[in-house]
Amino acid sequence: MRLATAEDMRAYGARLAGVLRAGDLLVLSGALGAGKTTLVQGIAEGLKVRGPITSPTFVIARVHPSLRQGPPLVHVDAYRLGGDLEVDDLDLDASLEDSVTVVEWGEGLVEGLAEDRLEIHIDREAGEEARLVTLRGVGPRWADTPSEPVED
């Protein structure tokens, strides 16, 4: 799917939030500046969690509680993590069942946390603001994943 602007990316994240539930793991990949955090901002808006949503690069992980009886959002930036042991130190599996967990730069590091996950890859078109977003559902939870979430 092609998203022309950052606002389109946020809107896409908000629509995606409509299909997310506690226990969901999302693994985001893409180059620096691709729009991973912008997507998470949209997801947070859709989930109605406390913000602001900024890249957790230096704190590694942030928990954003729900403002409405929904699941909290656990937002992780694995960019600075050196491997599986450092991921284990975050104890993400302790909150996974109760939260929507989104891991930027998690490819190759967090797949073992859950049998089911939604992998989202974001590419930036050269010289343009537009982004190409590819979804890949893994496991029974995501067996029928559409490339674009359906709005309510």
C-alpha cells in the first residue's frame, strides 16, 4: 500500500488500531526516517492511549496506559539492543498478553515472543514523502490479514 504523507501514515495506524487487541505483537521494520514512529502515533491515537508518542530510542520501551478501558500500548525501540539477551532483559513477555506491543527495529529479535505477530515493513520512495507499507501476518491470529485494515 502506498501512503502519500505522514498524515496518511497516522490515519493508517489509527485504522489498524481498530483490529488490534490485547496480546497482539507488531514488528516494524524499515530504514531510518521511514515512518515507523509516525505509524505508532496513529496506532496510539486509535487505541486511545496516553501520549505523547515519541521514539523510545534512548529509554528503549514506554508503556502508554489506555484512557478508556482498552489495552495499554507498549512501544519498544530495539535499535540499540545488542541481541536476544537484551530483549529478554526487557521482560516484554510479562506484559504481552495484556497489551498491544509494537517493536520498532524488532525484526530478527522479537519473533520468539509470540506465535502470532503482524510484521509491518515500511519503505520510503526515493526523493518523495510517500511510503510503501507491506503487512505480513504470522500465525493463526493473522491468517486472514488484509493489506489495508477495514474502517468501522
